[in-house]
Amino acid sequence: MFVKQLALVGLVAGGALLMWPASASAAAAPVATVSTGGGDLNVRTGPSTSYSRVATIRNGTALAITCQVTGMVITGHVRQTGAWDRLSNGRYVSDAFVAWQPARPAVPACAAPKPPTTATATVNAGDTALNVREGPGTAYRIVGTLGNGTAVSVACQVNGQYVVGTVARTGYWDRLSNGRYVSDAYIAWRPARPAVKWCDQQPPTLPPSQADFIARAVEPARASMREFRVPASVTIAQAILESGWGRSELTRVDHNYFGIKCFGTPGPIAIGCRSYATHECDGDSCYPTTATFRVYRNAADSFRDHGRFLVVNERYGPAFNYTHDPNRFAVEIHKAGYATSPTYARSLIDLMKQYDLYRYDR
């Protein structure tokens, strides 16, 4: 699961906190400045060192920041974070090297930029032609073939029959622009495989406010409570904490509100898996890592899979002795290992109290 240790009213984006403002007034306008400890700060075309460096900014220079995105985790002079600041000229700097005075303000989220390169997909089937099928599996009818080296136009991907091919071992199937399918096990991507869109997935979402987020979460949380007996208050609190009020990239793009990992399979509800940068904690030590998380068609599927996940994993069984005691339920799922943050249960309970999420259990 994502580790959310810092706050109850914001998004932990690899360690950085984005918050909605509590009030419109402020004693002084916060100023962001470069804080590298001495050297210059690289400015890039996107939120990762894989994007081109287009400029440098001297230590101590004031910055005009318009919004933030989640990108590559960077250990900098100020903090360790996956947050990147988009400047007024459309370029990016890592928030790991940005200091705010007198205090960090509310920084809005912005849409992620396009990948730094455009990948080309070509058939790599060895000495034979690649079968094109009506669906994502060998049980579907063959409707054509593609010769080795042929460029293909991939519209989106689905999770289908697992295939061992010349390029990869995978269950991904690529839906071509003509609506037909080929196994991604025989598709070579140059210079590298991009984040291919999932077929039939709803567009990215971003709730405009905390109140709107809670309003959207109530019905799917109550549906999960009816089907799986998970208190709606706990479900909503977890969704807030794990998704950063719906602002994390995992939630906005792939509708994963609970940080549920794939563990080798997307399960019967998710439509696939995708790798994301995240943080894990071991005792008092936290560290950046990469994990594979489940991808959903929409928010409702994510909420339903969350309830099912707690039911089918036996280690969460003791929590279901307290379905009418949300606070104890939160403690039990934490004890069972839902998240590695040592403050996870306390954070859930504080959220349930602060926003009176208990009312949705009734």
C-alpha cells in the first residue's frame, strides 16, 4: 500500500504534502526558492531525470510555481519526494530542492505531461507471422496475420490469456486501431514500452474539493459495506489516506483508491497492473521503491475490490469481529499489515472523527 504518514488533509506525493487552503487569508505570500546546498538545479521538460534538461537555476533563486505532478522520487537537499513543480514557463524542477518561506502553501495538482519519447511498436515473432485475433486469447478466431517487422498501431491494452512469446511472457494483449488483438508477447517497443492506455477505462478524474471527494465515495463505500461488511467510515478514510483525496497519480489515472498491489495478479475485478514509484517503511525507516498496483475501469470497481481484498485475505479475518466498531476495525487491519506506516490506524481514526465519517455506517 502507499505509505501516508504526513497529514490528514492532503496528498502525500512521495513525501510532499499538497493541501487545500483552510482560509483565503495569509499573513505573507510564501516564496519558493531553489535550495540545493550550493550547486545549480536542473530544469527539465518533465517530472523525471529521463526528460531532457533544458536549463539550470542557481541556488537561492526565487521560483514561479504553478502546480505539481507526481514523478520520479528524488532525494534532495530539502526532502525526499516524488513531487515535481511545474514552473510558469511549463518546465519542471524536483520539489526535493525547493524551500518555501515562511511556510508551504496550497499547491494545486496539474495534469502529467506526455512521455518524453514516442514509442514505436513492431511485430517480433521470429521466423513466423503473428496471428491477429478477434479477442485477447488463442481461443478467439484468427482474422489475419502480420509479418515480422511490421509496425502496428496500438490503441489500448487488455489483460487476457498469458502467452510466452519472443519478446516477453505476459497476459497483455494489444487492441489495434482496427479493433483486433495481438499478444504483446510478440510486440517490440522502441525505444521502450510506454504506459499503454487500458481499454474501456474511464478518463482520469480529479475531485474539486474534499467535500466532493467524500460525496463521491459514500455510495461505493456503502455498497462495499452491504456486500463485504467493511464499515463505510473505514473505507472512506482509507480512500482519503491512500489516494491523497483523489489526487495521487495512481488514483487519477488508474482509479486505484486504496493502493492495492497486484501480487502477481490483478484479480477478478481489476483490469490489469501498472508499476508506480512509492514508499515503504520498515520500522522507523522509510525508503523509495517501485511496486505494481492494480488498475481499474472506474472508482466503483476499486471500492468493490477493496472490500473483497479484505475478505479473501485471511490475515484480515480478526477485523470482521468488529464491523460495528470502525475504530477497532481500523486497528485490526493495520495490525494485519495493510500499510507499513506506524501511524496508519491513528490516521484513519483521526479522519473518521474529523469528518464524522461514522454517519455513513448508519
